[in-house]
Amino acid sequence: MSTLSVEMLAAAAPTAPITSAGHAQLGIAVLVGIAVIVLLISRFKLHAFLSLTVGSLVLGAVAGAPLDKVITSFTTGLGSTVAGVGVLIALGSILGKLLADSGGADQIVDTILARASRSSMPWAIVLIAGVIGLPLFFEVGIVLLIPVVLLVAKRGGHNLMRIGIPALAGLSVMHGLVPPHPGPLAAIDAIGANLGVTLALGVLVAVPTAIIAGPLFSRVAARWVDVTPPEKLVPQRPSEELERRPGFGVTVATVLLPVVLMLVKALVDVVVDDPKAHVQRVADVIGSPLIALLAAVLVGMFTLGRAAGFGRERLAGTVEKSLVPIAGILLIVGAGGGFKQTLIDVGVGRMILDISKDWSVSALLLAWLIAVGIRLATGSATVATISAAGLVAPLAADMSTTHAALLVLAVGAGSLFFSHVNDAGFWMVKEYFGMSVGQTLKTWSLMETVISVVGLGFVMLLSLVL
């Protein structure tokens, strides 16, 4: 089943919406709900959690649904989303903090850069960003890599775009396509995809996408924009105050441990395919996201923390500090899940299937287009991923395991499309690199678009052969 028409899957849509509103009213409700969210976030600078909450209530009210039912839908969606991905986000944040504070991330960076020539530097940077980006949130990855990007560009006499674009591409691709990042995890949960298969296919799509949007696109971006690295924005590297730091090999092994465990589970599921087999039961346990990430965190306390000379108090402090910044992320992800559930329960999923049942369009392309629309409107890749995943979840009902995973990746690719002024990442990149709005649009925004379109292309190619 290489492509799936929407008509084939129309029967999979929810059959008991909480409102009987017509398509026109539902369409207006969706537009008004998203417009309220955009207005509150961009114009009134209201936190995304509150904006999504208000937008969900407005959506339900305009759709004509009973307000008590809308509240129930929102809280149910919020609770199920946080229950599904909340612990995983927390564990990923702890591992990322251990990696940064112990100097393990710096060790990876310095080792690779010491062996890279001038011509291969953009390729080394995208490799670094990809490896470090596995356990780190995008914003944390930017903060971590900015000193390296600015230092390499200055000392090597590189155009900042030749170094900066590959770093941003590596981080962004991981953020949008590869679990355990919040967006992909939430999409997997909403669509009911297999995490191990999605992880494997996500890496398969991410590698060539990062190469095209990173080292290759940076050649074009460097011709369009030439900026000098702003020295005042170079923060202190965490490892500069450490007497020692973990080795390169053990650091990489720790970062990749959860990935390996989840891939082992996916491989055993394919090869054994017997739920009663002892080896599959063991693989299902050690390869579950919770156990895989928990194992990496516990191992990291020794291979990263202890190796850097951290005592019990320092380790406890690192864990505590890692959890504080994700409170907002968890609330946003949860509210995104609530908005998603409200969309589903008022019948928007059925509406989309009804009005598009005669379209000869791939379900993967439809998922990508929906995610693109929400991304452009809200500016948040995570919100776009969660909301779009909820809308297209009915399409996965009759899909194979691999195609359900590809549906997740199509949504993830769409969620990265053309970051602009309503995206916090846009302003972060602009300020760190000392660019104007126009320069940021010509580099960062176009790079995100390249990632989105190229990622979709590889997803569609895989759908033809799997």
C-alpha cells in the first residue's frame, strides 16, 4: 500500500462527534480557533499554554458544542498527552542536562572538530548537531552549539552561514522527525504508530534531509548573506570550569543507548513476531521508551556525571535544574493535546475526510499540508505536530505499521515549514547570529522550508517501497 487515498479511509473517522454542526460552521470554527491562538501568541504575547486553552474553548463555542463537553474534551486530551509523553520529555531533559553540564557535549564537539579539515567543517558541524540533537531540545541545542559555531567561523575565517546553517539543520531535523523529541512523541501517541519503527524511519529520512538542508544549502545561503560572528553573544562553555570531562566514546555510547534499545525492540518485533516468545517480551520491556530513556539517564549519571567529578549533591542539582525549564514545554504539549482532542471531538476530523474524500491525494501529503497550515498560523512546530496528528489520526486506522510511522514523519516534516516572525526560534536565530529580519528569512526560514519539503519527498519515496 504505497499511497492511501482519503476516500479509502473515510470510514475510519470518528463517528460520534460532540456537535452536529455543518461543515461550513466547523470550518469557520477551526479558522476562528486558530486565529485566536495566533493573535494571543503574536499580538498579546500570551503564553502558548493559555492561548491554546482559550483557543480550544473558542473553537468549541463557535462550533456550537456544549461548553461542558468542550471542557471535558480539552482536559481529556491534555491529560492523555501528558500521560503519554510527559515522563519521556522529563527523562530526555535530564539526559540532555547531564550531557551539557558534564562537558560530554563539548567533548563530542572538540573531538570531531579536531579531526575536520576546513572543507569538511560544515559536514562535521551537521554531524555534531545531529548527535547532540538526539537527546536535546532544539533551543537547548542552539545555546549549546552557538559558542562552537561562532568560534569555528571566526578562527577558520568561514562565512557564518557555512557553519551556522548545518548546525541549525542538524538540530531542526532531529527536533521535527526523530523521537524522543516532544513533537514526534506526541504524534506517535496520537496516531498510534510504533515508536521503534518511527525512530528507524525517522533517522533514515533525517540523515539525507540534514545533508541537503545543511552543508549543501549553506553554500547558497553563504552567497546571499555574509555576517560577522557577534563576539558579545558567545556564552561561556559549561566545560570550561571543569577539571575533567567524560571521554568521547563513552559519551556517544550514552547518548545513543536509548536509540539502540528502541531499535533492538523494533528489530525483534519484525524478526520474531511472536508476543509469547521470551526474547520478544524482554525486548518489549527494555525497548520501551520509558525504560530506554530511564536506562540512559541512570547510566549517564555514572558515565557522564561521575566522569566529570560530580558528587551526589551535584548530580541531584543537575537533575533538579533539568526539570525546571520543561514545565512550560509540558504545559504547551499538554494544551496542544487538548486542542487536538477538541478538534477531533467537535467533528473536524470527519469534516476533513468528508470534504477531501474525492481528492486524489495521498494521505501522507494531506497530513503534511495540514501541519504546514497550522505551523504557518501558530509558529510552533510542536503545536503543529500535535494538532495535525490528531486531525489525521483516523487515516492511520487501516495503515500498516510502516505507513503509520511515515504518517508521523509527514506531519513532522510539515511542522517545520517556513519558520517566520511568529516563531520564537526565528528570533533566537536572528539575535544569536546578528542578522536582520530579511537575512533571517533568506537563511533560517528557507532552510526550514527545505527541510520540510525534502523530508516530505523522502517520506513519499519510502512509501513507494515499504
